[in-house]
Amino acid sequence: MITIPNTPMIGGKRRGIWTPGAVTIGRVKAGSQNVVIDLTTTQLDSRLTYTGPAHSYLGSDGKLSTSAENEWPLEYVNGVAVGRHEPEPAATNLFGSIMLENMTSLPGSDGFTEYRESGSGSVFHRTQFRTSGALSGNITYSLMLMHRGRNNLAFRAGFLGNTFQNIGINNRQVGYVGSGYVSASTTIVSDEAFIFRAAFPYFGANNGLLTSPTSVTDDSVPVVIADTAAGFSAAYPQIEAGTLATSPIISAAGVQGKRAASSVTVQTAGFSSLLIHFSDGTSDTHQITGDTFTLPPATNNWGERYIQRIEMRK
């Protein structure tokens, strides 16, 4: 069959000579397409394989849950599905014990403990989250918090030269950060709860949270007349070597909880590149050289961003 330009061509097989500009009517076989895998659905795509130990994640009810082994569950923030957290490197929780100074503790719910002010006069009120032993190099503190009558808190850590510096937390947001800290951040995860993180060089074990009557703007010790109904709630304290805060490793008090590394492989046969799209609007591009690709381990703190889509291109 021979056609001429601008002449309609009707038929399903289209055998013969095709002339550019001719109109075709009938089935046209689609060419190879790029593939987008959605990670904001509960069912994990069959082209993905997650391998790793049980790990913590935020469920649809806003509470921290624990996955099964080799399970990569969907996570939620403020009840909205946000994707899945990146595969994590091996980690150890070096948290050891809690020491209270002019504070009392009360059992809370969903893993939280309430810490309330006590004592008399204008004094400091501190809850220390101590390491399980002497450490060296940079360490990272992370825990989940809720304000309880005090919307201002100070995370206070010791530094070389026996000096102390603050991180100011006001209404679940980081404000002031002392010059010695490597990083400090919060992530709001529900109507009340938020994740707090602080990375800094280890000097001593007596680091912790203090209540403050006003927004913290320097490194002075905040003091306040005790209000026995005021304080904060905290859960899942974690201390890790390095500057990365991973998902909570839950273990008995004084026991160093450990979690093995996890990995995710993608079936990529026939594709040349892969884009990972995150919940914070960023994306990473990787070249593909085989039939499978292993996602890189997390370099961002747990809770800061989630994988929402994986796009494979020809």
C-alpha cells in the first residue's frame, strides 16, 4: 500500500509504505514508556523488594508502630500518607538513663512519659537523657516531644571547656542554636507531637531538656518558678554516633538497642536511569547499569523526607 501526503489512511495493519503527513485511523502500537512507581499507596509495587529488620514507622493513627521483618510500610504525617522512609544504615541506640533535676515523671500513653516541674523558688528544671557510656566524636540526640504547659524548652549540652550551650524550642520549632552544634531541627508529625534532633561533639553525659518561661535566645540557664502542671512529654530517646538520626530503636532501659541495615532493590531491566522523588520536593537521579538497582541508604534524618515516587526512564 502506498499513500500520499495529507491522504487519510484507514486500516489496522498499516502494511506498505507510509508517507509523512498522512493521517492514520486505526490501532497504533505505543512505543516503550517510562514507568512511575507510586510509594504513597498501601500496597508495595511488585518491582520493589525491601530487605531488613523490623523498624519503627509512623502509622495512620499518628502513633509510632513497628514493622515486621522485610516489611516497608506506608507512613503518615498528620494523618496524610507521605510515602516510605529511606532504607537506613545499621545503627545503635546509645541512650542509657534519665536523671531528673527539679522534675517529676508520670506515666503517659503511647510510649510517652510526662515530665513536670517541681522544687521551690525560681530554679532550673532539667530532664537529662544520658548516654550509656563515654563516647567520642559527633553524636546525635533525637526523641519525640509534646509541650505540656510550657511552649518554650531548651536543649542544653556540654562542650569542651566545660561550657554549655542551648537550642531554643518554641512552639515545636527550633529558634536559637548555640554556635557549637552541628545541626538542630524539628519535624511536626501530629497535632501535638514533634521529632526533635540535635547533633554536636560529645563532651559529657549530662545533656537534656529544660523548661523555660520565655523563648530561648542565648546560652544562659533558663529558670522558672515551678508549676507542677507544666512541663513536657517525651518518648523514644535515642543517641547515635555520627550526625544522622535514624528511626527509633526501642529497647529496654539501659540496653543498647541495635538495628541492622536495610535495603531496597528495584527491578530495572530495560531502563537507563532512575529518579527518586521525595516529599520535600527534591529528587535524586541515578544511572542504571543492570537489571536491578539498590536504593542508596538514608543521608537525611528520619522524618525529614519520604520517598513518594520512583521514576524509571528509557
